[in-house]
Amino acid sequence: MQLHKEIDETLLTADLDVHLEGLDFTYKGSTNSVLDSLSIDIKGPQLVSILGPNGAGKSTLIHCMNKILEPTGGTVMVNGKNVEDITVKEMAKISSYVPYTSTDSFPLTVVDTILMGRHPHAKWGSIKDDLEIVHEALQLLDIEDLADSMFNELSAGQHQKVMLARGFAQEPRILFLDEPTSNLDIKYQLEITRILRRMSREKKVLVIMISHDINIAAKYSDNIIVLHNHKIHSVGTPEEVITSEMLKEVYDVDAKITMDNGKPHLVLCDDCTYEPLPEDSGVYLP
């Protein structure tokens, strides 16, 4: 049995592109715009980070891009087709979404949880190929030792890695991620972001992720979108976007920008003065 009897094949072969024109979004019952007339063209493959303070509309933007939310106004085009005309099944075939946190608590093994990512591609006789892809995802995220563990018994960090693996196993052309490294320590934040960048290159995927870590986004992103006051504040390469002026306008922080291997790196509170603690204050080993 083929789950997808009909699909617009051009979505699978067209140039990777997410195009917004005058995108507006307001939640029902509210008069406050979450997104206000956003227009942008994102071409892939590449790694794009979306930055901005809390409440700027970052998650809402991704939800409008991948058909979770219906825009109040304007248009969203994915691979040359209006999302209004893309079925949910078609969207699942060409894209995957890894949320900030998942409310799912599957009483399943990790392998079975990741295997759910293969659902859009399922057909009779495909289980062997699907399991090979699942194990590739396990290996990529270095969680092979968790394969037989129960998903609902994992730590927050392990949980996040499994959700990433499920997104990878879906073999998307476009991968949307909402703070994919939020529950990970710094080592794995760097590792996951490197994997996402490599995936954009080797698998020819358009990766669009929300991030709150400006330095990691600046180091690994090809382009950055900054949201502020529900509008696009700036778009461009990290070198073009990550400036002291942007940080002051968007985040209301004073910072100095240094260059590290050609990439901008922010140093906060450059003009702070150090005030020593009283002599009897501190943390001591017994």
C-alpha cells in the first residue's frame, strides 16, 4: 500500500525555496500582530538562523512556513507552490519539523520513535530500508546506545537528540527547527549545529532554525534573519548582520564585536567594571 497515491512531484525536484510576501499573522481574538508584513526569499541548500528576542515571532514564522499555522494575510510559497495548495502529506514528504519541546511521551523504544519519521515515505516492503535510515540517524547523533531505551524514560538532552534523529530520518528537503540545541550542553550544541551545517551541504537540505545563541549562529550559519517588533529587522550573512548596532537596537545590550576566523563574535558588557566580593564570600571545596 502506497500512503501517498498522489503528490505534486515538482515539490520534490524544484529548486529549494521558501518565499514570503507580505506575511501577516494575528491570533484569533487578538488585535496584536505577531508577524507584520514580512517579505523574504530563502533559497537552499544552506543553513539559515532566525534570531530575535522573546516574543518577536520566531516560532510563529516557522509555523507559517511549514503549514502548522495559516497566515492572516500575505503568501507563503514553498518550492514554487503556495502552501495553501500543498497538502499536509505533501508537506511531510518534503519537510520535517523539530519543535522546541515535545509534549509527546511515547511508550516506545528510541528506534520505534525515530521510525515514526519514516511514515511519509512508508510503503509495503520498505521496513528494511527504513531501519537502515533510522540507524544512520542514530549513528549521526551518537545515540546508538539508546536504541533499545524507552523514549519516555530519557533525559531532556537525550529526548532532544532523539527528536532530531526523527527529523533527520524523515529525509526532508527542508528542515525546520525551533531551538534544536536548547536542552544540550555546550559540547553537543556545537556538535549538533555542525551536523546541521554539514547536512545542508552533503544532503542538499535547506535548514532553517531558530536560535538564541548568537555566537553559535554567527559561526555556523550561511545567512541570518533577525526579527524585532514582529518585523524583519535585518537579513544577510553573519558578518553583515551581527553588529553592535543590531544588538543594541534588537536586544538592548551593549556589546563589542570581534572577529574569530572571519566570523563575528560578540563580547557582552565590554565597558563593565569589576566589583570584588567581600573577602568572606565565595565557593570553597571542603
